[in-house]
Amino acid sequence: MALLIRKLFSALTFKIGLILILSWFYWADSPLLLLITGLGLLLLGIVGVVTTIAKAEEE
């Protein structure tokens, strides 16, 4: 059950990061903080997915 929640949280973080990056790209006067936050969430989502896959392989 914990792995399922972790997978969902990682996927959601990844998706929100992508949405923020695309919003920064298409929004005319977007702040740079939007891009930095999007990149941070994207990287957090990638790391979460990779660690979740590694934990699932251990079990």
C-alpha cells in the first residue's frame, strides 16, 4: 500500500512540475520562480519514481 501511495505522489509531482514548466513557457510575463519551482518538482518526481522502482525490485 505504501508503494502505491509513493508511486501516485511521484507521478503527481512529476505532472505538476511539467505543467508549471509549460505554464512558464507559454505565459508572456511569467516569473522565473515558476520555472525554478517546476524544475524542482520535476526532478523530485523523477527521483521519486526511480527510488520507488528500486524499492519495488527489492521486495
